[in-house]
Amino acid sequence: MQGRAATVYAVLFLVIAAGAYSLIGVAEQPGIDLEGETYTEGQNVTVNGYEYNVSSIGDGEGTLARVNESSVYTQSLENNSTTQLANTTYRVLIPNTSDPNTFTLREEFNLSENVTTTTQDGVQYVVQNGTDGNRTLVPRDQYERQQFGEPETREFAESDTFDYRGNETTVTNVTVDAAQLQYTAPRALETPLVEGNDVDLGPDGNNQTYVAHFPDDSTLQLTTDVDAYDNQAEEIDHFNERIAGLWGIVILSAITLALLFGMAFLPNK
């Protein structure tokens, strides 16, 4: 009797498991079907005058690259630091006043490796060995003038412009600590894209919101119909939840079958 009852219940759970499994087999997952342009790597995307290049696509992610031809850069030249200008090294010198508005670039000379220097009381000296074995300390500035002549100096004031590393540069401010420079030059910008994420493309005040979709590992689709994407993504999530529930039924039914047969055929005491 015990075995027959177990068999009846086993058949019932077997039918339930088979039905759930058959539904899993015939069910088709909904996809994302949107209106919008598709792109591959290397193609350009133009949005309200801004041109982007699709620089990478893969694994549900991508990157748009754009060059801003007039990006603003700032540079700080700290007092007593060195900087390169026209392949020449200069030292930045700012007057020790409460409100300076100028600074000077003074040419720096490179001493040979055989020259020994020492610093005493904040002053750098060049050590010269005499024929009699005595050492003489010569201030480095004096030694450089003897060896190289007078260093080139260039003075700049606030609002002055000059060529700095190939860019027309303006002196915007001078303080006792540093001279502030500003210039415009191209800047490479990257916009990351992730499946389903919104992205704003185009100039500020005239941009457009898109949602990124990757139909495959080599294709990017951009659409402005954000609501349509969200609705279809929600349908996919709901489908996956139902499939997960059916798998749960199959697994629980299999476990129940094993328990029924195991308990039905236990030896009687």
C-alpha cells in the first residue's frame, strides 16, 4: 500500500516536472527591438554639431571618442621652479613683493658632470681646485657667467601672451608663489557606453539623451526612445523570473520524487 501511494504521488510530481520542463523548452525570450541608427567600430556619430567616433565595442560596453579643439588648459609656474621654453631651460623668478604682477624667466645652464657644487647658507657654489691644492668656492651665478656669458632673461606681465610649448598662452595672474597661465588646445575626450544606460551627447544646452544597446559584440545602437527600451528590458526581466520559477518547480519536483521513493521503500521494522 505504501509503495502504491508513493508511486501515485511520484507520477503526479513527474507530470508537474515534465510540464514545467516542456514550458522552458518552448518558451522564447523576448529581445530588444528599437528604432535607431546602428554603428560599428570606426564609424562616426554626429549629434547637434558634435562628432564622435565609435572607438570600441564589446561585452555590452563601448566608447565614443571626441576631440575638443578649443579645450581650456591652465598651467602653474611656481616661483624658483624650472620650465622648458623653446628647448631651453628657464628658472621662474617672481619679485618678492606683496602684489607682484610680473615674473621673469632666466636661462639655466647645465654644468658638466665634472663640476662639483656645494651649498652654504642657502647659496650654491662651484668648487674649483687650484694648482696649489687649495679649493676655491665661486658662486654658481658668477661661474656660469664666466663660462657661458649672461643668461637670457624674458619678463612677462599679467595679460601678456607668448608661445608656451606650441600654444598661444596668456598670463592670467601672478602671485608671490606662482604665475598662472591659460591656453587653448585640443583635448581627447571619451564617453563610456553601457548596455541600457542613458548618455547625453552633443553640446551643453543643445544635447540629446540616448540609450545604448548592443545587439551583438560588434554593433552599437543608439536610440532616443528611452521608454521603449525600458519597457522591453522590463519584459525580459519578467520572462527570466518566470523561467527561474519553472526551473524551481523542476528541481523541487525531482527532490520530492527522490524523497518519496526513498521513504516508500524503507524496510518495515
